[in-house]
Amino acid sequence: MKPNLDSIVAHMPGVREAVADELEHRADRVRAVVEAHRHTGALAAHTRVRTNRTDSTVTLEDPAVFAINYGHLAPNGRWVPGIHAIEAGL
């Protein structure tokens, strides 16, 4: 067996395309959750899909992404549940 077989397979055009397609489907699920819970639109505006040579990622580039996704305390002390958009993409 070749020692770099994983790299060879990862760089095959069909594999790269399949990875990108899968990530796009996952990104669609994340986007749907973000859009359904839109408050200001900032999180939706900062949702990105990045495809590199062998992998892809969905990123939510908002300073408050952790509070938005997982929940937080409001100024009045009440708990605001998170939207769990990240989990929708898993």
C-alpha cells in the first residue's frame, strides 16, 4: 500500500467534487436555520462556505456567534435559547 494513499484519494477530482457537494448541502441546512431566526441579518451576512483543494468549511463569522448559536442571558437576566445552526450542518 502506498504511504500517501489518503492524499492521492483526497485530491482525486471526483472525491473533491463529492466533498464540496456534501458541504454545500450542509451549508444549506445551516443557512436555513440562520434565516429562520434572523434578528438583524448580521449572522446571515457573515455565513460563508469555503472550499479548499481537498476540504470545505462552513463558517459563521459574527462576533456573537457563540451566544447566538448556543444561547445567552439577556440584559434582564432571562435565558435566550440558541438557534443551534452549527448543529444543523452536522
